[in-house]
Amino acid sequence: MKVKKILKRIGWGLLGLYIVMWSIGFFAPEFTSTLPERMESWVQNRIEAKRQAVIDEQVNALREKYKNDFDGGKTPEETLDLFITALKAGDIEKASKYYELSVQGKALEGLEKELQKQGDLHQSIEYVNDVYKRGVKKCNEKGDGCTFDYTYTTIKDETVSFGKNGDKLFVPAGSKSSKFTDMEKNPYTKIWKIKQPY
């Protein structure tokens, strides 16, 4: 009786093993033919996941910088006042902090070049004073961006630098010209920052 039970169990076991082996044999060609594609897809997904993790980390680090950026004023005018004060003191490091984070490096570089070339910052001070005191302030509907735009008629011939290469443009006396400053509110700290020009 015990031998019969043992043989029955062995029989069922062999039958189960046979079914498993038959299934693998039956499905194996389809399984193995798609294996390289599935493996490539798996590797790509892993690469993308790692890349996304790096991007997320960088975005979070940048967000933290914006959340801790309190250099500036609660109004565009207050930021421009602080900026002019720093320029008059010759503190280009402080002045550059009033720019939006993404352009601070370029702003500092520009102020350094002006200081080296001119010996002072009168050109920037005059530019910002003109835009701020004589310009027209226009803000967007959301209230998180403003531009001070000063349009004037030149009283003498001028040569103006423009572009990244410092190209020169001759502006004859009597021409219409303009100066502007774009400003933006930091969405986290609600502090106003200078966006352009830098």
C-alpha cells in the first residue's frame, strides 16, 4: 500500500516534470528569440532611470538655491536701488547678487571687465539710473516680471557695443535709441532680481 502511494506520487511528479519540460520546449523558441530585445529594453530603462535620477538631483539642488536666494528687494525699484548702491561702492560681488541666479556669473564677468577697462562703474551706474529714473515700467499680467524701458534721442554720435562678440554699432546724433532692464520675481522668495542686461 505504501509502495503504491510512493509510485503514485512519483508518477504525478514525473507527469508534472514532463509538462514543465514540454512547456519550456514549446515556448522556449519564442522566449529566447525576444530575449535580446527585452534585455536591451531593460538596459535602456536602467540607463534612463539613472539619467533621470541625476536630472532630478540637479533640479532639486537648483530649486534649493532659488529657495535660499534673498539678495534683492521686495519690489523691482528696491532691487535697483540696492544694485546702484553696490555699484557706487564698487562692490561688484554684491552687485552681481542682485541678478537672477542663472545669469549671476555673466553679470559678474561683465562688471569685472568694465571695472578693468574703465577704472570705475560709471557706465553701468548711468545706464541703470537712466532706465530706472527716466524709463517706463511695464509689468506682465501675472505680476512676476517687469521691464524698465527708456527711449531717448541721441544728442551726439555714439558707438554702441552689442552681442557676445562685442560688435560695434554706430548710432548718429538724432537717432532714436533705447535702454532697458528686465526684472523677474523669484517664485520662492518673492524677491525681485535683474534678468537683463548683464
